[in-house]
Amino acid sequence: MTPQAKNILTVYAVLAGSILTGFVPKLLFALLAMVLFSAALSMAGSRRRKADIADDTYISGHMTYIIRTIWITCLVGFFSTIAASVYVLSAYNPELLNQCMNDMMAGTVGPDVAICLKNFAEGNWPILLNGTVIAALPLGLYLALRMGRGLNAAFGDKPITNPKTWL
């Protein structure tokens, strides 16, 4: 493997690390995922600038591809999150939470909000699950496609043929 390919794979590894870290349901890991995501974008940008100066189209193409992957993923995530929110807000049953909160305000139930949230989540779980799929599936498919193509080219020591493509 050439040093150029290792350079490219390092950026892909940081990006993949940020994506995988983002799935851990802890605040610290979410912050780490944001830092790694920003680091991948920063690394790709600085390496592309260096490659452009050195007239190295191989690294420049891969870095352009990674940068576009990051920005288009953000765009896809924005719209899939809106679609999921519209779905969940139009389909969920708020009465499961409203009744519990009203009982709590009236003093007939103790002040344990966790019980209300548990009842709400249990009663709306199919809707919440569908909303999660609506938000996450487009992102997962898009990232799998882009990362697969990029990694395949990098491992094969090949340039990205069209780094400015949407797919």
C-alpha cells in the first residue's frame, strides 16, 4: 500500500470512527463523535489543499469525495430528520403523556416523570421506531454507498473517477 493510500485511509478511518461513535447512547460519545466528524472534515480539507498545491489529483480527488460525503450526509440527515419529525408528530398518541402528567399535577400520581415517559414510549414505540427508521435509513444507505466506493478505490490504490458526484 502506498503512503498516499495510507494517508487517504486515515481520513476514512477517522470519519468511520465518528459515525460508529455516534451510535453509543452517551453524551460523552456524542461529543467525541462530533469532534471526530469535525476532525475528518478538517483533515480532508487540509490534505486537499496540500494536494492541490502539489498538483496531486489522486489525493485531491479522494479528499474532495470525502468532503462532499460529509456535507451531503448533513443535507440528507437534515431532510430525513424533518420527514421523521413530520411522521412522528402526525402519528403519535400524546394522550399517553398528557393523562399521566395531569394525574401528576392533580397529585393522584407521585412526581416520577420516568413513569410517564415509559408509558409514552411503550404506547408509541411502533411510531417512534418507524420515525427512527425514516431518519436513519437514508443516512445509513448513503454513507454505506459513499464509504464503500471510497474505501474500495483507496484500497485498490485507484483515484475517484468523479469526486464531485452526488452518489
